[in-house]
Amino acid sequence: MKKINGIFLIVLMSFLGGNAYAGKKIRKNKAYYEKRYVSPVIKEMMDRDKKLLKEEQKKTEEIDKKYREAKKKKRENRKVLRFSFEGMKKPSSPSEFKQVFHFPPVAQYLTGTCWDFSTTSFFESEVYRLTGQKIKLSEMWTAYYEYIEKARRFVRERGNSEFGQGSESDAVQRIWRKYGIVPLSAYRGVLAKDGRFDHYLMFKEMKDYLNFCRDKNYWDEKLIIPHIRLILNKYMGKPPEKFQYNGRKYTPKQFLKEVLRLNLADYVSFMSTLSQPFYKKGTFDVPDNWRRSKDYYNVPLKDFYQIIKYAITHGYSIAIGGDVSEPGYNGKEDAAVIPTFDIPPQYIDQSSREYRIYNHTTTDDHGIHLIGYKRIGDWDWFLIKDSARSSRWGKFKGYYFYREDYIKLKMLTILVHKDAAKEILTKFN
């Protein structure tokens, strides 16, 4: 009985927190830390798996490197189908052409704004033709505000409007109507020390930001457009609200009205496609017509070419756009023709032209400025002022010679003063 009572007392003392009984120590009820125990077997298995993963990763990197090097080699050794100009009689120099006034070619470098360079050049020639003034205008002024308007529409259309670097010639008219225009001396639109136009990082930053807004369903135009302006200002500089020109201060709209004195309503755009009725206005259905303008006069190919030839032989120039990806388009030769292995010239007509538009072998690639004309043998040749890199591969930097077959088959749109197309415009209601 005594033994039982003693055991009961020890248990009771332990429960109550007693430290000892009858000379024996009892462990305190307390928490403590010790080094985590890892099973040697599990560690061995984990180390083995990590090693296998590392070996697989190394093997993957080796294979990826091999394929990257193969792709790089393929790019470096890539061949492009070309037409041999050997033995062909073509213009030997831009000086052979009867030309309209134009400023020397300007390189667009790493931008997708050929439409801007070509149409700005076109309007510079028009200013001289109409007023006798030689005024070099700012290409980047127009590009800056075109980016603003593209972003604005992207927001309003909830991401369903094209936001790219490309556009059409009529964009210049639209931007100038809304924002005016400035001379190059007032806004160069490039902050890089080398003075070269480079929109790669700027465009990526704007595109990423707009895509983020789309993905998050953020559509507050009052917040988004100012942010786009900040990105543009970072890379291009802030456009001026007023500037000095010939000793007088102007706003951009005043400069357009009082100095350039251009009536932008006098300029009309033409296309030639079987997809829409002739002698009606329609939509030039390409991504760069992001405004979905329906103001293109659609005419048969015969009229399309007649406008071009009449204009350039009567003192007008033309902003023109179309495809520049053919074997007969060669910057090293400064020339563009249609080889007979593509299609013989006698078969170039409305249908063969349309077939290439339909199957996308003719695409809306590039905008240029047509500034001169020359007849050689049985062919019309046209002098082209070009801002693209390929126009600097040959002898005559910034110039191309386009033969009439290339114009008829591959050029898609033109912008010209309405007086150069009076006869054709009478066919429209």
C-alpha cells in the first residue's frame, strides 16, 4: 500500500511540475531546438536525383546550343533568289531622269516609318511646286503623333486596333490637320548622339505597356495616353508647342497654314483592286490602314498607271506604296523589274496583279516617293527616292530605278494632288 502511494505521489508531483522526488531529477516541461535530422538514405536519393537533373540540363543546353548555332549559320548563309541584271539596259544615274524638286534622301534606319519619310518628302516637293519654298520638314513630328493616335484607338477599341510602326500616306494628312507640322530645325525627334533613328526599344516599351493594359483590362485613356507620351519623350524628345522660324514665332498649325500654305484636302489616294467596285471609294484592306479609312479611290490598272505617268511628266510627284520583296528588286543594282521567269510583261494585267494580292505574294511592304521619269527603249522608268536600308546598297544612296512592269504589278496605292488626276476623278459620282 505504501509503495502504491509513493508511485502515485511521484506521478502527481510530475504532473504538478515537481523537479524531484526521493533524490531523483525529473526533466522540466520546456521547448528547445536541435539540428534537423536528415535521413542518410533520403539524402542519398535526393543528391542522386539532383545530379541526374543537372546532367539532363547540361545535355539540354548542349543540344540547344547546337541548334542555335545551326540556325545562326543558316541565317548567315541564307540565299535570296535574284534576277540577273547582266546585259539589261537600265538607267545609269539619277541625273538621267527628268526630276521634280526634292531634298536628298534621308535614311529611316531602325524604324518602320517609311510611310512618314516618303510622304513628308512628297509634301516637301509639293510645297516647292506650289510656293517655290525649299523647307525641310520634320519626319519624326508626324511619327510621334501617329503613335499617340494609334495608342488612343487601341484603348478605345479595347486592343482590337493595330498598334504597329507602319501606316499609310494619308496618315500624314490626318496628323497635320490635327497637330500641324514643324520644320526639321524645330524638332529632330532623336536624342541618340549618333543622330540615327532607332524605334526598336521605344516601340517595344510602348507595345509591352499597351499589352499589359489589355491583359489587365485597364482602359482609362486619361492615364494611358500620358504614359505613352512619357515613353515617346524619353526616346524622341518632347515636341515644341511653339518655335522660331525665319525670325517669327509659330505654332505648328500656324506654320502649316501661313508658311507651307498647303490645302490638305487637295490630295487624294488611289488603289486598284478587283476586290471592290471600280470608280467607287473603298477601304485599302491592310493592317497598316489601322484607321480603316474608306477614302481610297478604286480605279482599274490602266487608270492607276495613267495617273502616275501623267503626274510625273507634268511636274507632280507621287507618294507610292507596295511590295518590295521580289527577285527583280535589287538594291545592289539600284533597280526593280519583273523577270520573265515570274511573268512575261504582256501578261501583266488586272487579273495577274489581283492574283498576287489575293495569294499575298504582293503585300503592303513599303512607302516611297516617285520623283522622276525617263523612257529607255520600250520601257518607262521611274526614279524613286527611298528611305530604306536596301536603297543604300548600290551606287546611288537613297535612290532606286523602277521599271513600269514593277509599278503595274507590285505597287498598291498612290497619293497625289487631285489636279494630276482630274480626268479620272470625273468618273466618280
